[in-house]
Amino acid sequence: MRLIVATLLLCVLLSVRLASAEPASWRYVVKLDSLARASIQLSLRGVRSQRVCVDMSGAGRFVHRVEQLLAGGKAVALPVHDECWTLKDTGSLSATLRYEYDLASAADAFGNADYVQRLGSAVTFSDEAVLLRPDPLPKETPSPTIEVEFALASGLHLTAPWLRLPGPALRFRLDAAQYDGGSYITVGNFRSLGSIALPHASVELFLIGQAKASDQALRTWIEQAARLSDDFYGELMPASVHIVLFAMSGHSRPGVFGTVMRPMRPSLVIFFGADAAQLSLHDDWLAPHEIFHIGNPLLKYKIPWLAEGATTYYQDVLRGRSRALSVEETWSDLWDGFYRHCQTDGPSLRTESEQLRRTHRYSRVYWGGACMLALVDIEIRIRSKGKRSLDDVLRELRKKSLVQPLDEDDVISALEHATTKGLLTRYLDMPGKLPVREVLRSIGVEPISPDRVQLRDDAPFASIRRAMF
């Protein structure tokens, strides 16, 4: 009897202890005396972790002097293994450590915003490359909160996509899920171009460098590109979007390159031609492409044929719907990509997608995915007699993914449910050419050269083509 009572008492005490346990959270204080080096203090609270790690592989070599602060102010250097530092076991769920990060050397080594990149008189870096995290990263619900406070040298400015906390200090709040998705932080000399209010989102816009185009021209360009995605995703559009524009000297094209981190508070860096006087969606696919990414379904891992294929397809479709491109121009541009990258012999799209990081055959995967999804879109429309389209399936996948990120089987199942069972799998695994020419002809898109088409209204499914844009 005594043993039973003692056991019950122990269970009660443990449950009370667990109920009163401090929820997991952590806080960074990042001191930037220049753009060359950051001094960072990390305080963990309620975190069951024995080590901290850098999230982006290869970034650990720029982390220096990692020390844990013990009782009495003693600092102890932490051992490192595979870009992770092992904490001293103090019998507590709390720990404070400090370290240095060599931003200048990282920028020289990477030159990539996913790590660290020098952009004129500013530096953009990924939080996953610079801010050490507890390992494993806590995945509980609700997601653990993170606070980041920055202390900047005079003359430096900083912007991040996170929620700005009130008060004079430069403090932000995010959570572990946002950290896991990644964010771009920019520090240095830049200026705000203000916010752009859309029906379902607010875009915060910043400019690094000097551009020939006026501020209003830049705002209009981004607003038009963002509105395409806002109209498409509607209430599924992320409410807050953070975009940094970088004016590239010696370039006159509107969009040159772009990169995006797309968790719930997405951030983008878009490189554009500093010499471009006019920025028009007629001449630019890049801004629509990068911004469309922010509404893609959330995935457990990268599925390039889907994320890049859908985005490449809709960069033209949405411009066609807005009449930034004429209908004939839209189909001609799509055919140009399909002809070069979908009508080729070689491995299947699934194989190319899985090997993308090794082969770097980006155009094949981007345009091959776009080609396949165009065929799927046409099939959905024909099968449903125009009542459904790929638009509907993507929005349904997006909505479902906000509850639980999806894997490739989830995506394939949804697309095949909307078409003919086995069709998408057959297209994914088909080596060489897909039947794109035949399908396009069935809707009245007749290729007349590698980059031009003519439209015919006597085709069997011409009405389907007319309904697409």
C-alpha cells in the first residue's frame, strides 16, 4: 500500500513539475559594430538540448570563440563536432552562450544570400547561417518563440521580415517554425520604399544602391508583380511580404536574379538592372516568378518539379491573364520554354528533379515541370468540362499544407485525383519527350517555329484555351 501511495505521489509531483515547466524559447542579442563581424549572445530557456548547431552546412567555419557562461560569470569554451557545439551539463534547461561570427569572410566565401552576401554597402544573410540553434530544433505546437535584438553601430540600418516588437530597441519576434523556413536579414546602407497594400497582403519594400528608374517605377513594378499572386492565392496569400531590391550596375534588364525564403513571413531579394529606366511585366518574368513562390504549398522537403515547375508555368499564365502579355505572346513564350526543355531526349523529369543539386540542370526541371503541369492543367479542364483547373488544385494543396506540410505522394495523389489516375506518374517517369505538341494542338495552339505559335479556333478544345487566359 505504501508503495502504491508513494508511486501516486511521485506521479503527481512529476505532473505538477511538467505542467509548471517553462515553455521552450530562446533569445539572441546580436551586436554589429560593422558589416565585418557580429558578436552574438544566445540564451536558451526551457530547451531540452545538449548542443547548438549552425543550420546551413559549411557556415560553421565562420563561427568563432563559442563559450558557455556558467554561474559566477565563468566562461567555458565549448567543443565542436560537425558544426555543432556541445553544452556543459549544468542540470538546467537554461543556458547562455556567446560567440563571434565572421561576416566578412563568409561573404567572400559564399557570395550567396542563403548564407552571407555583400550587396554594395549592405550585407544580406540568412538567419540559419548565422544564428546558432538548439539541436534538435524543437518541433512542438505551439512553436517555441524566439526573440532577436540587434545593437548596431552608428550609421547602420537593419531590416528583417519578422514581427517588430514595440519600444526603442531593435527587437523582433519569430518562432522555431519560421527559423526552420529561413529569413533574409539585411544590414548596412539602404532605404525604404514604403509599404504596398494589396487586398490580402502587405509588401514592405527596400532598395540597396542607385537605380535609373524612379522610386515610383520600382514600387509599381513590384506592386503589379505581387498583385498577380495576391489575386491568385486570395486569402491563402501570406499577410506580410518582405522584399529587398538590389540595383545591379551595368545591367539594363528589369529582373536579373531573385531568391526567396517562403515560410509564413516570406522574404525575397530581387536583383534588377540599375540601368533599366522602365520596368514592365511585359519584359520581366522574374519578379512574378519569385513572388509567386511565396504561396506555393508548404512541403516537408524540396520537390523541384512542383515548386519550380508551377512557378515557371504561372509566371507566364498570370501575365497573360493580366494582359501584360497578349494571348499569342503568352503561348509563344510558353512554347519556347516547352520546345527547348520539354521536347528533349534524356532522363525522366522525376530523375532530373531528384538529381538537380548534382546536375544543376535547372532549365530542364523548371521548364520540364512547367510543361508537365500545363498538360495537367489542360487535362483537368477538359475532364471537368471547364469547371476546375490546376489553379484549384494548387490552392487546395496550399490550404492543406498550412495544417501539415506535404510530401510528394500527397501532391501526386491530389493531381491524379483531378485528372486520370496514373497520368501524372506516367508523365513524371517518362524518359524524353512528353506529348506537348499534340496536346497544344488539341486546344488550338499551333507551333509554327521554335518560339512562335498561332492560335486556331477550329480545334476540338479551343474553348478550353480561351478560358485559360
